[in-house]
Amino acid sequence: MNLRGALGIALLAASLSASVASAQMLMVNRFIRQCNDVDHSTPPQDAIYACTQLIRYNLAIGHALAVLYNSRALHHIDLHQDEEALSDFTRAIFYSPRYAQAYINRALLQMVHRRFPDAVADYGQVISIIPNNQIGYSARCWARALWGQELDLARADCETALRLSPHRLGALEGVGLINLREARYADAYAAYDEAVAANAGNARVRYGRGIAARRLGRAADASADFAAATEIDPQVPQTFAGYGITP
């Protein structure tokens, strides 16, 4: 349900007089447009204000209210107000406990702050809500791969994601990183090679394949991949250093 539809249903149930409802609707519609901000034309601070006003009107309940909090959280992220965003994602989940997107958004924010166990827990909720979708499995695999813990569980998640969606780039990248961490360099090369075939323009998978190639003694292949990866993204060596992996 989109934001406009959710609030429209709530407004139909509001006991307002005809004259008040008409004036209210004009203002509410403006706030809905600004809070939803589909075309990204509303400054984040104005969008936050619009979402807040809609919340204060008490016209939305349940999932509709959760959508408002989720939207406001995204605008907080635009302003680098991460703790406010985290609080709003949590409120969204409180009002709609099976709101998969809110769990995904909160997990992504936890990942930014390297709170990997919290992200793993949120992705577990996503899997319980949409068990036949690869998104939760692939994301939980990646969270554990970055964390460097529970790698057997991470591998199982990526394998499940690949069964549900073969050649999925995120899952292949996760398998590649897990194999690098476990010094399974031939397997890492194979996973990254498949990922490169899926998206040759991804710097991380090119660089990961290069590291695997170097570990296998294939210096020329490694150099070619490092050059290609850094041309795409000059910061990719720093990205891998953040994983604790260097050539």
C-alpha cells in the first residue's frame, strides 16, 4: 500500500464535518506529497515536517502509520540524522510488525554503523515475513560475511539465495568474500568470476577476483582485475581494507 492510499483510507473513516474535511484534505494532500516525495523535489527538512504533521493528525493507524514513520526515517537519513532514522524505523516496525521494508531499511542502517548482529536479526525477520524471496537470505549472508562471524550460516544463506535467484550478484559476492576469509581461493575465484560475468562493471567483484587470483599465483590476472576495478572505483582498495582483506 502506498502512502497516499493508506492515508486516504484513514481519512474516509475520520469524522469531520464537510467544510472542515475540505480544508483539511487540501493540507493533508500537500503533506502527503511532501512526505512521500516520489520525485525527490522536497527538501528533506520540509519532508520531515510534512511526515510529522501527518503523524500528529492521528488520521493514520497500523500499517499506514508505519509507512509515515518509515518515510520520515528515510528523510532523516538524507540529513545524516541516523539515530533519529533508527528510532523511526523501530516505530514503523512497532506499528506494523510484518513490514519487511522497514526491517530491511533498519538493517541497512545498522550495517552502516557496523552493528552486524542487529542487522542479522532484522534480516532474519525479513526471511520470516517473505521466506521465498532471496532478498533476506542474500542480505543476511552479506551481513555475516562483512562481520566475519557465523560464516557457515552465511554460506548457507547465500546458497539459499542462489537457489531462489540464480546468478544473483549480491549472493555471489557474499560467497566470494566468505571464501576469501576462509582461504578457499579457488572457490573464491569461481564465485567472483561468476559475479563478474553477471556484472562486469562492479568494482568490488573485479577486485575480489583479483585478490583470489593473486592468492592462486596468477599475477597477470590479478593485476588486470585490480586495474579494471580501480578504474571503476578508485576507493575499492579501501573498501576491501575495511573488510580486513588486502592484496
